[in-house]
Amino acid sequence: MLNNIKGQAANLRLVGALAIVASTINLSIPAVNSQTENTVKIDGSSTVFPITEAVAEEFQKSKQGGVKVTVGISGTGGGFKKFCNGETDISNASRPISAKEIEACKKAGIKYIELPVAYDALTVVVNPKNDAVSNMTVADLKKIWEPAAQDTIKSWKQVKEEWSDTPLKLYGPGADSGTFDYFTEAIVGKSKSSRTDFTASEDDNVLVQGVSKNKGALGYFGYAYYEANKSRLKAVAIDGILPSRKTVEDGTYKPLSRPIFIYVSAKAAERDEVKSFVEYYLNNAPNLVAEVKYIPLPTKAYEIATKHFKDRKLGTVFAGESAVGLKIEELLQREAK
């Protein structure tokens, strides 16, 4: 005990001495527990994560360690909770900000800039050993995933007579995921309306692993996770159309193609490190989006986004509504207003 007291006293003397020296030679000593400077804090969608992570890695290299970028995965909903609490600078989102989240940010005084960064082909996958299933309709998917299916639709044969009697094992994003919100609205007809007896995770790698190990499995997640694991998974065509860059760009892969976003705090955007990061993001998105297997937006879209960021255009063009079935051209028309 005595030794601890002596140690603390010695530390205090050292701090005091440093302060005297600092004042003498005009240096400043950082405050204890002060926030780390030159850090960009990002959280949110696991779907957008691969893009933002790739941008963050290249940006940090370009800054030679002068700026730190942290990227978390809380799901779109979880990310917006942190964002509207002022805990993060940027929020990754696989859907537009919702009416509830708009209100939460408004109450907290958080203003934001909405920036689309890519398109995603939300991909339905099965185990490669499932030879019978290569195409499904929206009606098939609804029959499997709607709330009424819980404890009722338990095998593939119950979905279609010609399919096997193999038990269904379902994998999907958790309730905080924007992918969950989008899928349920596009397939079931109402956001968050879903059976709950499935393996849920905000980490898409967990879903990949589950589907790859179970012959009767069915799951869904962002296209990049399928591309990165296509040797272990089989993509299912929806109404005869497989997800691809071409089918997203020509608008034939619907209703599961969607824009994905980053939301930037207007206050944070005034900091040099955040401003530089976002500018780097938009300048390099076309190459890095393609590198991680998502679909880049047209050049015009990135030009519009860059102008919106430069002009600090606040708010959302979606008014708290979903973007189910929104084509790239339609997105451009909204963004250009």
C-alpha cells in the first residue's frame, strides 16, 4: 500500500516537472484520455464494409500513417444508432436512412450528407450439392421467409413438389441489418416481416459458412460475399435472372438490386481527416468497388456525389422510404435534384 502511494506521488511529481519544462520551452503536453486526433470512425452495414475497408486501407497508405480509419460492423440499423448518437463520423448503409432514424438524428442535432457509393445484387444462395434448386421465383422466396412459414415450411418439398424432402436450414442477416430490411420488403412486402426460426448474423461470413456446410441450406447476403466464396456456394437465379454486374446495370435483376451508401456527419466533414477521406473515397470508388466485386455507379453518379459533398447537401432524397427495385437511372434522377 505504502509503495503504491509513493509511486503515485512520484508520478505526480513527474507530470508537474514535465509541465514546467513544457511551459519553459513552449511545448504542449496532450491531455490524459483525450480523444485520438486524426481518426475517422465508421460503423454500420456488413454489406458496405468490404468497400469501405478497401478504401480505408488505401487511404491510410496514402497518408503514411498520418490518419487512422476504424471500420466496424454493427449492421445498417446498429450503425445508424451510433451515428445518430454522435459516436461515429460516417455510417455504412445498405439501404436509405429510415424515417425513424431521420427523426433520431434530428433530435440529436446530427445533420448528414447522403452519398451512394455502389450498387449491390443481393444474392440468394444454396449449397452446391443442392442440384434440384437453381431458379426460384419471388413467390417461392416469400413462401419460405414470410412469418406464416415459421414451424410450417420445413422442407424444400413443401415449397415445390418437385424438390426433395430435404429439411430447410435458413441463414440470413440479423434484424439490425439493412439487407434484412431490404430483403423482407422486396420479397415479403413489408420491412422486417420474416419468420424468426433461422440462423441470423450481422457477419456475412457466418452465413457463408453455414450455407456451405449444410446441403439443405438457403441464405442471402451481398453479392461480394458470394463472389468471394463462389467455390463453396451456388447462386440462385430469381425469376430466371442470375445476379451479375450486367443484370444490375441493365435493370433485369430485380427486385434484389439496390444502391448502397455512406452517410457523412456534416459536423465531422469539417475536420480535415474526414473531408480528405470522403474525397478519396469518391475519387477511388469506381476501381475499389469493382475490386471487391460490387457494381460501380456510372461516372456521372460519382460526379454528382462529389458535388453534393463539396456543397454539403444535407438530408436524404428518399424521405425515409425504401428503394426497392430502384434502377441506376432512377437513382441518378433523384440525386441530381
